[in-house]
Amino acid sequence: MSKPFFYPSIVLDNEDPLMLGRVRARVLTDNYNDITDSITNPVWNEEKDRWTSRDPFVFLPLLPYFIYQVPKNNELIYGFYYNKDYKFQNQFYVQATFSSPTLSPFEYYVGAQKNTGVGIQYKNPVPLKNQDGTYATPQNRGVFPEPGDNALLGRGTADIIVKENEVLIRAGKTIGNIIPNTIPAANNTRAYFQLTRFPNIKQLDDVITYNQENQKTVIVKYLVEWTITNPENNLDKFTGNVYLYKLKPDLKTNSKELEADSEIEGLKSLVASTGFSALSKKETIDFINNFIITLNNQGSINGKKLVNEPPFPFYYRPSNSMYTKITSTPSTPTSQIEISNLSQIFSGIKLNGSVPTKGYSLVYAKDLTGQPFDVKEIVTPIFKYNNTPVTFGSMGADKLAFISHSSTIPGKSKINFDGTLYGISNDKYTDEILPNTSSMVRGEELLELLNLIVRFLTTHTHAFPGLPPVPVTQDGTSVTSMLTEMQNAVNKVLNQNIRIN
């Protein structure tokens, strides 16, 4: 029977006194006490013999020292032997596999065997990707390395990713800590350092500007309606009335819903009316149009203003009974005359000659008819790419500190870096670094402030010698605006989250 090439083992102790990455581990099929009991002359001493040449459980890292990866206690490793016929001599190890990236902070040695031949009895971990390579949930994209990239992974939210043309150093890559068998969420505000080489440069080539109209919906305030009491006469002598109603705000009275045939009787209250009699078609059309034009101009009829406020938007149309007749099919000679007369009058009703519709329209502002629109200027940049490679470097975090060991801000204390060789603590950042550094200055915003000051100095005048400057300079710069900009400078010119000393 052949012997195995490597031996699953449990880590007993990873605190190597020599700090070489060695561990004390027991092969899973071995019994610790049986092995120590077999050591005689002298007898095994647990306190004195551990980590010495007598210790049969010391495994050396198979990876070179410069790739430092030491497992935690109770994790699984695989042991190798220089000569497998001589166990407990020249022992080496590598870190065993994990059952899921979400268990990388720590996985008990039993669960780590999930993907081996003895792991069929263990529950499957939560998959991070589907079988077609897509992510089970988009929120975890980018948290762990992708196939084809190289990486050095920390036990938690920190790692180094080396791609084909990019290096990423990250800390805080997930929202919260990595939790076993829980899909992590990517943290877009992680701390990072990124170096990238792009194959080309994206440059602005042109700018296209155009206006985009977006229809607005407004509540119609007033309604003008007209009626003809004798539309069946063939003497060209018409009698009728023009009414002005105040409309109640409602879904039916908004500019998108109100039409020539909308039924809104319960939403109207009479404001004004005027009548006419024995007018020809043309005179009737002019009479109704004059009423609409007067309302548009906020004018008066018979010495009385129609409304005491801007009437816009308002709507004009025939009454519902008139519109029903206009759109009906004639059934008798009389109805044929009615429809003909009303249709001719209807066709002549307009606020002005530019109105495309006949007989009805919305007037949303003075002299403006149709549906109201917001006009927004859209500026679209057009980019091109050239074939010149370009490199970018960037770093980001909630707070950044650029610190020189040789610099001290006058009036502030020198930052003491004792005890920080293996990392600066949260308390150190808060208690010492932030108070003894200053905000970074934004260049363009500082130039704007300096330009305002220079303009004031070069264009101000004095009423008389010895008096303060006139508050407004010759180019329009004011003392008030300059003082306001100075007050805003603490947030506009300074970035308090990027610190220097």
C-alpha cells in the first residue's frame, strides 16, 4: 500500500519564537499523547521541549520566507516530508484550501475539508457566482479576485490585486466585516491606491448643444366658454353669451387632461359673462375673440376688469352643448344649418393667427398657446480616443493624511510615530495626526477667491480721501460678495479631509 504524499493536519500553535512562519501541527491521523509518550531519554517536557529540535510537531513553511502566510490555530494545513519514510523530520506545510472566500478570516479545520474526498458530509457553502460565471448578486462584484488576476489577500477587507495593467491596494473593500457564508457587499468608499496603464487617452473632441423640450403639467385657472342660442337661423343674425369661469384645482382641470369636450361642470364657478345679439358670423367670431384677447391682456369689458390676477393658464372652448352639436351628424335640414353655422363660428375662434388649433386652446402665458414646455439646454460632449498610452495614479479614503517626518506646522506639535511601525491606530489618527495637520487647498477655488480680491483692489473707489471704499466697485464687485466668499472659503477652498503637515 502506497503512503500519501501529503498529510492533512491541524495547527496547534502558530507563535513561532524565531518568527520564521513555522507552526506546530498534528497530522489528523496521529495521536498527540502517543507521540510524546514515545519520546524518552530524556522524557518529553511539554514546557521546555516545545519549538526545540526535539519537538516532533514543528512544520516549516514550504513557501519562501518572503511570502509570509501563517495559518491560524485550529486551521487545516497539508504536511509534506523530505522523506516520507521518516516522519517528524524535515517537515513542511502549506495552507490548506478554504471551503469559501467568506471563511478566509478563519475556518475550523473540519470545514476546510469540504471540497476534498471526505467533505461530502458537510453542507455546501453559499456560492458567490452562478455556474455560467455571472454573480449571484451584483453587490459582491469586485470583492474577491477574478480569474486571470494575481492577488495577495488579507484575512479581512484588505488585499492587493495585480492585473495585467493595473495594481490595486485596498482596505475596507466590503461594507462591514466578511461574515461566513454571507454574500458580502462591496464598499465604494474603501481606502485604496490604484496605478493603471490605459492603452489610449480619452480626449474632448467636440461639444453638441441643443434644446430639449419637456411638457409641463399645470392646473388651469380659468375657462372661457361661448354659446349660441339660435344656431339654426339662416339670416346671419346670432345671439349668444360668453362666460368666464374660475376652475377648481383637480386632476380633470390640469393642462394635460382638459380638452374641448371635457365634462367639468362641477368644477366651474362663474366669474363674468357678457351677451350679444343680432350679430353676423364674422361679428360673432370677433366678439368671442375679443373677449379671449381681453382676458389674455388682463383688460376690462364695459369698464370692469375681467380678473384681478394673472389669468394664466386659461382655456377657451365652446360649451359642451355647442361642441356636441358641432361634432354631431346632421339628421334634418335644421340640424344641418345648425352644424354649418356653429362649425364656421368654431373655426374662426382663435387668440391670434399663430394658433394651430381652431375653436379651442390652452393659453399658458400671455400670447402663448398650446401645451406648456420646459426648455432645457442639453450639452453633450463628444470624445475621441487616440493610441497614445497613458498612466493614472489615484488614492482615496474618507480621510487622507500626507505626512512628512521632517515637517512640523508652526504652532502645532510634531507628530510622534513611536510604536506605529506595524500600522497607525484609529486613536493615533484622531488624537494626534488630525489636530497637527492642516487642510489641503483646492487650487482653482483659491484662484477664484484671489481673483475676486484683486478685482476689488484694482477697481474700488473712495468717495473722499480717508473714507472707506465705496461698497460696490467699478466692475460690479461688492464688499458683501467678497466677505461672503471669504466665509465660504473654509469649505470651498479647503478640503478638511485631505491633511498635510
